[in-house]
Amino acid sequence: MNGPRDRGRSGEDAADRALDDALALANGPRGRAGRGARTPANDPLAVALGHEPLRAPDPAPPPAAAVSWPEARRIARRAGRRLDVRALPLGEDILGMALARPLAALTDLPSFDSSAMDGWAVAGPGPWRLKGQVLAGQRRPSEPLLGGHAARIATGAVLPPGATAVLRSEHGSVRQRTDGEWLHVLAPHSPPAPGQEIRRRGQECRSGDELLPTGALVTPAVLGLAAAAGYDELVVVMRPRVEILVLGDELLDQGPPRAGRVRDALGPMLPSWLRGLGADVTGVRRLADDADVLHAALAASTADLVVTTGGTAGGPVDHVHPVLARLGAALLVDGVAVRPGHPMLLARLPAGGLLAGLPGNPLAAVSGVLTLVAPVLRTLAGRPLPAPYAAPLTSDVPGHPADTRLVPVVFDDESAARPLHFTGPAMLRGLAAADGMAVIPPGGGRAGEETAVLDTGVLAPAWGSGT
């Protein structure tokens, strides 16, 4: 039902030309473009990908016949606002959420001078007379060390006053004498230099230093850093609530395709994919090809984003457009100059939520995810934009005369992008083996030319994606 539908274009627009300029400027070292030199404000590659700085949501414009692919991504990014923020306890529940404010150090790290090794805290040159021991977490303060004295010390223990260095355990030897135990340096090791094996207070950061910026994703490492810095909770942006409606009487839930019907590939695929993009998928429902059923589902939805699959073209049971008109929804994107996925759409529902209408063909639907859904979710979730990157093509890739193509690719040992086969709109075989999706400008790409590559996020953990 959702085969591509051709729509007229007045010609190549400025965003398409920006993409061509970006691909020309991307020529440089093979592999991914550098992350430090160019910013979204001045990088044509970022502009072509719809990555320029975010501004306030645009009012609903009259939809064009079909917008360019970069412009569709820009519209999607600007369609929503960052969701509410909340202070939540440290833990797995906030993995993948974005920081709503910078993470500032609550104290110096380390907060005291400590030993970096198991061994002996020593004062001055040796040999040293042993006197006591210092353990990590010891509550009573250690006695000061006088010159020529040493104390056994554990990794992480507070350095005793007067200590000048730490001699690691494998570098020293204790000898018993009539006047007590004495520590000597074992040959061929040298005596420890002043400050050796000592973690100084504030070595990692000082109180008030910004450790992470607003928008940083909460990963396991971020949880550990926040805990080390003294946090019990973090202020994060809430996950966008997403409802998925899978449309189509021709879809089967189990078994092989048969009798003119096909398996539903999107119902199993989309939920985890969208969770990887930061969504809280609240439900996945299969709906019959019935306009009244779809109308009721959309009218009752309270999701921040509804994602539909199928029904966006102009066939006899493609009900998405008529139902949106009946609801009074505002179309923000109605068709995108991209292959596959031409008949995707984006609309604002009367209650304020957004709807992304994806084509029913699986690879075309993935194109819709990368074009519309991922940018919307990033804005709603307060997530940062991924740095754009490019790679040279290993072979020529045919292009559409006027539309952008998204083509599954794998990276070779030289970080070049090798186009895959099986890239028809209904096929997933190429995508399943892909490392990313190459952005092929109108007219096609030649072997050796660099082109933008989108990270599909398929293999990304739940707390991050580069799409």
C-alpha cells in the first residue's frame, strides 16, 4: 500500500546545493571527519545534514509538494521543544537521558591527598624507620611522619602529614634491626622522587569546575563520575513518550509470508530502535486499515510523538492524510525528496503532540526514522547533535536525478564506505549488515568521493546513538 509516490519539484534547492558543497569540503583524510575543527554553525556538512544551531519551533508552514532531505531534517528538529526536566536518583533508570544542566563538581577531586599505590608513605630520604600503618577509609587522623620515618599505606588512604612520597610495595624491603623495622629501596629501583605515587587534592578537578555540559547523555561512566563528585541525583530531561501504530491488513504476526500477506517487520524492529534514540515507547499497536479506527487512536493518544507505519501514500486504504485533515492536524512535512521513503510526513496534532508517518516498506520506514523521527526525538529529549562524518565511497553509486538517496554501507579496513546490495524500499538484508547509511546527493556518487554517512544506531547501547 505504501509504494513510493512521485511528487513534482521546482528544481534543486539551496539545501541540496549545500549538501554538494559539504561533500566537496569533506575531502581530506580518509575516514570520519574530524570533530574539533568545524561547528554546526559554520560547517556546510552539518548544514546539509540539518545540524545547524537549533532555534524556536517554527510555526506550521504550508507544506510544499516535497521538501529536500536536509530541509526535512531541519523542520523535524525545530518542530518540538525540549521536554520537562526532573531530578532523579542515580541509577540505571536515567541511562540514556540528557543532562538538563551542566554537571559541576561539588568538591575537589580527589578531595584529599592520597596514596596511588599500596606501599609505604615516606618522609625525606631513606632508609626509613617504620611507624604504624594507614588504611583507606580510616577515620582517625594519622600521626605526622617525621623525617626518616615511614608508614605502611593502602591505595586511596589519606596521606599522613609530613609524607613526601610513596614507595610502592614491590620496590621496598623491610629489615629487622635491634632498634626496630627499617624500610630500604630494593635494587635496581631508585628512591621515590618527591610527590611520586601521590594523588594530589584537586588533581582531577576543583570544586565548581564543569565536568559535563548540558545535553550530555547519562552513560554508565557518567553515573560513576556523578557519584564520585558527590551527587545523589541528576537533573535530566524526561524521555519522549512514543506510541507506535502499525497499519496494514496485509501484515502477519507469525509464520512465513503466505497467501498475499507479509510479515510485520516494523513492529518488532522500531521499538528498540526508538528506545536507542532516547524514546520511552509506551505502546505498539496493530491497527486495521480503517479510517475510523485510526482516527480514534490518534484522537485518544497522549504521546509526545506518534509514529505510524504505512498508509501515507495515495492508495484506496491509505488513510493517514484524510484522518489528519479530519483531526485538524497541521502538516509540517508532506513528502521528502529522498529515496527510499518519499511519502513520509510529519504533522502537529491538535493536542500539541507530533506525528511521524512512515512508509510501510521497511527500508523506506528506516529512511523516515533517520530523516524525521531521530531529529524530533533529539530535540524533545534534549540530546546533543551527533558530529557529522564522511567517508570515501569504494565504488560508484547511482543517484536519483533530483532526490537524495540513503544507501546502506559497511566500512572497510581503510574506513571507506562500501555500498551494499539489496537496498530496495521493501528490503532489510542490506541494512542488517550495514555500519551506516551513506547520503548520496542527487546525481549519484563516484568512487573515491567522500559522502556523509549516518550512524543508524542499530548497534548502539540504549544510552546513545549517532543518528
